[in-house]
Amino acid sequence: MKYIISCLFLLAAFILPTHAQQKDPWTSAQLMEPGTLAARINAGQTKDLVVLCIGPGALVKGSVDIGPAHEAAGLQHLKAYLQQVDRSKTVVIYCGCCPFDKCPNIRPAFAELTAMGFKNARLLDLPRNLKADWLDKGYPKQ
């Protein structure tokens, strides 16, 4: 009996951690550093750029407030907004409500971007939150 329990424990130890990990729908190349976006905004190089807030409020200068993408209404608003956007544009989404590993908005929104065929989809790299990774650095805000 101890042998069976030990085997089940070992099996669970290998399966559960890999099953619990979330697979991010973006690659590291699809992350945009905050300083890079801030420099483009400050230089006025936003003609081919769409910046969308898919979290609690649009604070990045020039961004459009879509609403929380983990809610059905927010995700539907994102889809409707993106229908009007040229697929060749760089679309940057951000939330910043909390650290990436806990954020309920970025995964469904980024998955939708890629499903809709946006080849230049980017996620603003805010690993801690919008305040620490954007506002506290003095980057341009609304």
C-alpha cells in the first residue's frame, strides 16, 4: 500500500506543476519595453501604432480604453474595435493592474489579437504593474 501511495505522490509531483502553469500566448519577441513605447510616443512616431488598455483605465498617452478583457463585454469591445484596425499596424496592449502572472486580462486579449491576424501584436512589458513600470518612471500619460 505504501508503494502505491508513493507512486501516486511522485506522479502528482510531476504532473501537477506542469499542468498548473499557464502558457503565455506571446513570445519574448512580442514584448515591448516601456522605454521603447515611451520614446515612440515622445517622438510622435505613432502613425502605425495602436495602443489599447485592456485593464482598469487608460493611462498611457494616446491609448484607447477598451475595458477589462477578462470580462465578456471588454473582450467583445476589443474585438469590435480591432475590426476597424489595419492588420499591418503594430497593436500594443497593456493592463498593468497587477503582475503578469496574476493578470486576468492580458492572456485573453493577446490571444484574440493573434486569432484576428495581427502580425505585429505586442504586449507592453509591465511585469510588476502600471504604476511601477510606467508612471513612476515619468513616461507619458494621458
